[in-house]
Amino acid sequence: MIEFNYKNKYSERYVTPERMREIRAFLDTPVKRGAVMEFTDRYTDCPSVFRYGGRWYMYFIAISKDTKISGYETHLAASDDLLHWGYVGRLLKRDDSRVWDSKQIAGYAALYDTSTGGGCELSTYDGRYWMTYLAGASDGYEPDPLLMGIASGKDPLSADSFVRCDQPILTPHDSDARFFETKTLYKSAVIKDEESLTGFPFVMFYNAKAYDNHERIYMAVSSDMEHWTRYGSRPIIDDITGDPDCYITADPMIMRMDDGLYVMNIMKYHKSRSAFDTFACSYDLVHWTEWLGEPTVAPSKDDPDQDVFAHKPWFITWEGHVYHFYCACTSDNRRYIALATDF
């Protein structure tokens, strides 16, 4: 484990309230466009949207509605305009010949361009494209324990290209696992630290939980994408102690503004407010200021298409517009990937 002691040129830079309000206005997407990826027999979840070869693609995960005999797998969809999506196929699938990741393989795009306007284009390391994934060996919806795997391939659109790691890269049972991440590890976001703000080329943010079943966001770093070291002895975002109404802070997705400000889009689950999307900001990738105002998207009892949850964000900024992809859940048993825009 590495402690929070690496200093960089932004370590003392403060995110002002005015800047936080500007970011909230920038992320505003009031036009709800409904489902862009939905199956009748499976729940769809956790979009990762990126541009590749002049088209738009989405990694997403899906699980059978009969979750007792199923687990998450990773799928691919494609679009020409970010608004209309077509299903392409499965990328990572269940495989009983494997041991620790045979039943749960929920993948998320890694090393995407974080700059606004960049379309989240994927970059390579060592000539390969990368994907981290939630991994497990039990059927069901997010059964404990869940570990973290990583896969890579020459072609980010080919199921035959991706090779999964032989061993998990992080687990809740590691000797350096922090106090509140000793039960399950969840979704991760891996980016390049272009300015070496952490002293490492690759940075990972992920949510995890322990015995209390509350989820917090943690940080890890790597020099080669395959070997990861926990960064800091505590969460970088921990709402639980200060807000007992908050049970989950999770699903980080990173953007970088023109002034060097990083925006971490996240979801929260409140007992009184259900699940919604919001964000936090940082100049140094370590110290984060949370937005406490209006969510970037939230469920509404008046909207039957998202009356339970609206959460798990992925933002695309392209040609002057903002696209907010997220998972919507309804009281009539729908879970699908939805889209909100600023136009």
C-alpha cells in the first residue's frame, strides 16, 4: 500500500464553490430520451461508451432476469449518432473451465480519453486495449465475494481478441485490503495519469464494501496495468460517516476539463432519496470535493420509465453536446440503459 504522500503541482489547489456550480451546469442533461439498450429477458447495466474507428461503441453488462441461475457477462453495442444503438454481440462470457471468474464477468472500458470533447476514445498500452471486470465464481446478482480481473486484446471489438488474466488483480482478501473493502470489490475506472500526479502512469478508482455493506470509493495505481497497488489507507470518497442516510457511493467515471480539473461522475444510494447520479471534483486525483446540490440524474415517482433508480453514469461530450448514459430501473421490473442529453 502507498500512502497519500506524493505531492504534485495541484496538491494545494482548492475547487471553489463557483467552479463546482459551473461543472453542474456543464453536466446538465434535461432531455430524457429513454432506453437505448434494453432486452426483454435480461437486465442491462453499467454502460461504457467510446469512439473507435469513426463509430460509437458501448460495452455494457447483462444478466438474466432469472438471476439465480445467471451472472453478469459483458456485451457490445454500436451506434452512428450516440442516440440509436444496435446490439453487436457478447465479449466476455461465463466459462465453467475457469475457477475464480467462471460465473461473473462484468467488464468496463479502461484507458479511455478523459478530455472533454475527446469522445472517450480508447488508447492502448503495450499494443493492447484493456478492460477491467467484476469477477466471481457464483451465480446470482452481485454475490459476495466479488474480485477484480483485467483483460486485454489487440481488437477492442472482438470477443476472440480479449485474454483474461490468470489471477485477480485485486481481491477483498488481500493483505493490504483496507478496513471497509474486505467483502466485495465492484466497478472500476482505469485512466492514464498523463501528468504523473500520483507518480504512476495508471490510476484506478473503484467502489468496495465490507461487513457493513456500505460502499465507498478507493484508489489503486499501476506501472504496467497488470500489477496494482492500493493507494492510501482510507477511501478517497467516504460518505458513510458524515451522512448515515447514504449507503452507497459507487461507479466512478472520470472526465478532465480544460483547466486540468478532474470530474468523477458517481452514483449514490440514499435510503430516503433512492439511487441517483452526482459528481465530485479534484485537481490532484487524490483530494475530492463532492457536489451536494441537485443530482445530474435522479428517479422520479412521476416517471414510470425510471421511478425506482436512475444511476451508474457515463458521460460523452461531443461536438458541443453532452450525453449522459445511465441505468434506469422501474417498479415493473425493467432495468435498462437510458440516455439523457442537453438538446
